[in-house]
Amino acid sequence: MLPSELKSEQFSEYPPRARALVAQYMEVFQALPISLAPNLLREVIDYDYKFPAERARIDDELKTLAVLSKQERQEWFRGFASISLPEKLTQFDWVNEPVKFSEQQSAYLWSTHQMDAFRKAATEYYARLQRATVKTQLALQRLGIAVIGQGADEYDEPLFQNLKNHGTLFSRLNPENGLELLLAAVEKRAQSASAEYGHWYIDGGHLVRNPQGLTCISYASIGPMRAEMLKFMQKEIQTPGMGPERLRTDMAAMTPKKLGMASSGDEVLDRFQLKVLSEGSGTQIFSTTFVQWTTREVLRRAEPLTILARYAPRQRQRPMNELLSNSSSEEQLDPKGSLMDADMGSYYHWINQQRLDGYDKSVFLVWWEGHNSALVVSPSLPRGATSSTVMDLGELLKLALV
Amino acid sequence: MNIATNEQSIALGVSRSRRDFLRGAAHLALGSSMMSISPLVRGETARKKRKVIVVTFGGGARDQETFAPEGQHNIPHMLSELAPQSTFFTHVTNQGILGHYVATASLTTGVYETLNNFSAVPPDHPTVFEYFRKELKRPSSDAWVVAPSNGFNRIGESECKNFGPGTGATVILPKHLLSAAARGGTANLDHLLRDNYESPLFTPSLAGGEFQIQQLESILRLSVSDFMSHARTLSSPDELSLYIAVRLMQEEAPSLLWITMHDMDVAHSGAYSLYVEGIRRTDRLCGELWKAVQANPEYAGNTTLLILPDFGRDSDLDPGGNGFQHHRTGDVASRTTWMMALGAGIKQGVLYDSPIQSIDLVPTIGAMLGFSAAQSNGRPVKELV
């Protein structure tokens, strides 16, 4: 089936808001090339469970496409229209299984050397959308905080190397009560500019506390879901004919209900947490990967004003089958390796924050927990500089946010 | 700063950065100024004695953790011991599918293969081992592959007409060998059976020319108990691979030996420190391999060693990826790597930054050893032949 043949009744399995959205913009969907339509539906099918920022993006995209002339659409979609797909894929039920379709499409594009062309088409399309989107004023400077190195008392390699040219290194901080000072500061921000899923605290261990106005998620709090996911993966692994690609597809189709999880009352957050585990490689076994990937996904999807991401020591490396079996009764930790993971993770935190609106005013702070060194990237501070000023973490944050 | 990527400038920057660094740190000179000092191996006798070892520095290594200035501390052996003796290519591109098996298969055939990366299938085109054995009438003992992952068991030969089963390389899968030798009792050896994150469950039934446990003794002159004892002293699958490779060199002295490293692909789990640890280990193993070559009279003086990653990994800045963790975007960083050549017939201390492709490897080996790679889509790298 081609997009031009789409009809509203084919979307009866979609959740209500997604169904209504498709009906509203049916003419747009019918005009999309086959290489693009299922990829957009992949987003739309989850519309009811998406963060407000994501829903706004989808709305904006459809509104933008709806007002394009026929000629403009041809221009916008030219790259996608030049992608050829086999009949097997066009006949696939891509309306109801857009995720599976896009995985098969991806494999086909690689095997026919069309991936570069598709990538170019997607990049150009995204750039056009960006240009057409009206930027909104943020209520606050965006703030990212990464707290790294918990439990690592010594480290013999230089830290913050990827960020040092972008900010100021503070080498004589007073670490006392540092975490609480940072938590209090983000809590105050959340209260001053309340926003649904706009302020987050992510912890690679246990939450220190549950600050008011923040969406909180931790490796400990998703423990039961993680255990169920690992059980599911183990069961899948033992299925004859199973391979990595099918496992990934099956995991992507997982829902909290299918996994036997009780609802927390926040289905958007429940689904997000599940996706962190089902779509993130390594999030099921390493807490450092969990924090890095969760931070990335929160920034990409929820576009929050604040994230405080705290890394905790991950378990030591063991054979992968053993890690996936979640079998060891006594978990051995690797604080040094975790510090290196988190140092890189904090760099990715900053990069992902810089992809969002207001990047030129945003602030990023990374602190080695319990120690006197931190690096701050802020429009108010020089780049590539070092400061030996003595201050605590609360004072440092105030300085950065001026 | 906004995060923007310009692929052309990244590619150029990557290549320049690597070149500038190597010129300073490893005292390499631009190739165009060094054309007069080639110790080329000439003559039929020399060619018959010549041996080639290929090491794929995998699975998937980026510049910034290897030859770029910020990665140099991870590769002290290649940088200070091997690079000064080498001809170094700063700009090697892989235009094929960026999966480890299919990419390595493409390296062995000189054609960008399109097979399913997770299937136990042979390459669709003749391999370098088949060309080598058929045209030079070499016995099976003269071409070997050592690969850590069970998924590589069909890489030694294709099923092509006039080539195919029995005409390629024997494949040793050290982890498979270890499992078989341990007969299920792998206590204290699990670290050597560690698989990459993407395929912990991928253990296809073995078929083709894979090495059998009985041959431990008959070919490697190694008892199961000695093999197990030594394995207990090692720390990773790639260390086990090197041990087997060196043993093969001692006992069989193959003229064409292919070693696939894979430890660093633990990057898929998202733990940067484990990825870097894998690179540092592979660097050390490359240094040890070169020492083993020099210490072995069958190899010293007549061996060319070629080291190259199968491909890179995604850039930190590509929004479609997650940096070092995967190689899924097809961006410049994931497609652009390097190659180091050293030993017999290779100019020392030279670098080239003109682009070559990974599929050029097979015809280049063909030109070195004296066979044609008729179905390859690559071209011999003129600076090496």
C-alpha cells in the first residue's frame, strides 16, 4: 500500500489522540513518500504517551506540511521520493507496525547502499522543519548538571578533557554538602518556573530525596522493571531462531502491561522508563549507561529546562550472558571505570543540551562528587580558563547562572 | 556553540588531525617526499617467501580514541613502536554496511558485501584466501583466520563457482575452541568467552572449515590441558586469539594469516571505560604480535603486517547516534578510519592522506603476493606495491 491510498479507518488500532491527529491531517499523510510516511507514523502512533514538547513538535511538523504547496512538497520530499523500496516493504502493514517497518527499511537501505541518500534526505528535511519552526522564549536559562565519580577516591587520568575548551575549570571548590546544595537549587528553579516534565533529577543509584516539582527517575526505582526486562530478554534468548535484530524488535514492542508492570498513574513516565530499558543498549546492565541514555532521551524528547544527572558506580564487567541473566547475588562495583564512563556521559549531556533552543544562553556544570573540582560552561564565564576561587557548589551555580 | 556537522569538513579535519599529529609525534613524513627509500621486495623467490598478516583493529575504533591527538595515550605501542616503522594511511573509507561480520567479509573479498550481518553465511564473493590458494597453488595450511566471535565461522571461503568449500582458509574460533576444550566447565574462564553486547545470543551452529578440537594437538601441538592452563593466564578473548595466532605461526607458519580483534566492541554496552580498555589491550596485542613476527625465523624479514579497523564508530556530534556506543548512523566518523602497513616491502616512516577504500586491501595483498583478485571492486594501493 502507498500513502496515497491511506484511509482514516485503517487507524482504528491507534490510541484516541493519535487517531484524531491522523484524521485531521490525512491529506498530509497521503502526500508523503513511502520512505517517509511510516517513519512519521512511528512517532504519531505513540502520540498519546509522549511528552508535551514532543506532541508540540509533531503538531508543528504536520501544521507546517499542511500549508505547503504541491510544488513545495515536491521540493521538501525530493530526497525521500528518490529512495526505492521493494514491494515486500510497501505491502507490509506499516500503518500498524511502523517500528518494524522502519527497522526492515533500514536493513534494506544498508544492503542496497541507499543509506547515505536516506540520511541526506532526512538531514535536509529536518533542517527545513527547523527553519520553519517559530522559536519560543524559554522561561529560564536551560541548566544541565552532571554529578560524576561517586565512590571514586582516586583517578589518575585528566577529567573534563572534552569540555575544558568550552568552559572554566574550578579547582578549589568546597565540596561540603555539595549534592544537597545542587538539589536545593534545582528544586527552587522548578518551583519558580513550573513545567510539566520540565525539570528532572536522574540518579544512577537511589534518589537522595524526591525534590518538589521535579520528575525523578533512578536506577534503583526502575529495579523491578529492569528485572522483568532481563527475564524477558533471557526468555527471548532461549527461543529457537532468535537473533539480535528480532530481540530488538520484540523489545521495542514491549508495553508496561505486557511486561506485567502495575501502572504508577503516570503512563507517559511509565512508557518513557520502559523505552529507556527496551531501546537503550546497556541500560539494563550498567547504571552509568542508564544515566547517560536517560539524560539523552529526556533532552531529546522532553526538552526540559533543568536536568540534574547523578552517576553511581556500575557493576564490574562480566561475561555478557551472565550480565543479562542478572544472576550474581553480590554485585562488584567499578568506581574508577564508572568515573570515566560518567566523564564521557557528561560531555554527551552537554552536547545534547546544546542541540536545543536557547543553547547560546544555557549553562552546564559537571562536578566530581565529594571533590573540589568542577567545570562550568556558561555564557557568563570564560572558555578554556581555570579558576582557583574558593566557593561551595551553591555559590558556583549562582555564578554560572548570572 | 551550536552543534552542527559538516561532513566534508569533518572528514578533512579527521584526516588532517591524524596526519599532523603523526608527523609530530611519530616522526612520519608525507609520502610524496619519501618516494626514494622503498625497500621493495622484488623477485619471484622473495615473493614466494613473503608472508602477509592482516589484523582488523576492531570491532570499530574511532580516531579520537586512537590516532587523533586526544587518543594517542591509548595506543602507545602502535604509536611509538610500530608507526615509525610504517607506511600510514590517514584516510581509509568504508562505504559498505557497518556491521562487523559483513564489513570484515567485505575486507576479505574486496567487495562491499550485503549479507545479513547476523547470519552464519559465507561471503557472496571469493575471499582473499581463495584467490591466494588457487592461483598460487597453496595448501590449506598456508591460509588461516583467527576470529573471536562464533559469527565469523564462515568467513574463510565463499560458495562461488570455481572457488568455494575447501579452497579457502581454515577458521579458528578460539572461544569456541575454549568452550569445547572445557566441555562446559568454564569456571575461571568466563572472561575469555565474553561476547559483545549486540550478539550475546548469537551462536550459530558451526559448519565449514572451522578448526576442530582434535586439531589442537595435531596442528598446534598443544594438549587440551596446556591450552586450558594457558587460557587461565589471559584476560580477554582477543588475548586468546593472539595466543592461538602466535602458536599457529610457530607450528604452521602460514603465508596468509588474518586475525580479527573484537574486544573493543563492548562499546555497545555504553561503558566508555570498557571501550577504551579494549583499545588499549588491542594496541598492546598488536605490539606483541609484531615482536612475535620478529622473533620467528619463518617470519622475520619477510612479513608484511597490515593493521586497520573494520570501520569507525559514530561521531559524538551526530544527532542520529550516541557517540562511541554504536556504528549505526553511517556518518563520516563511522566510515573513516586508518591503515598501518609495516615490514617487508613497506617504506618506513611515511604517511599518506589521499583517500583509499577498505576494499582496496584484497587487491593490494594480491599484488604483494602475486595473485589477482579478479572479482574485487577495489584497486591495489600503489604506495604499497
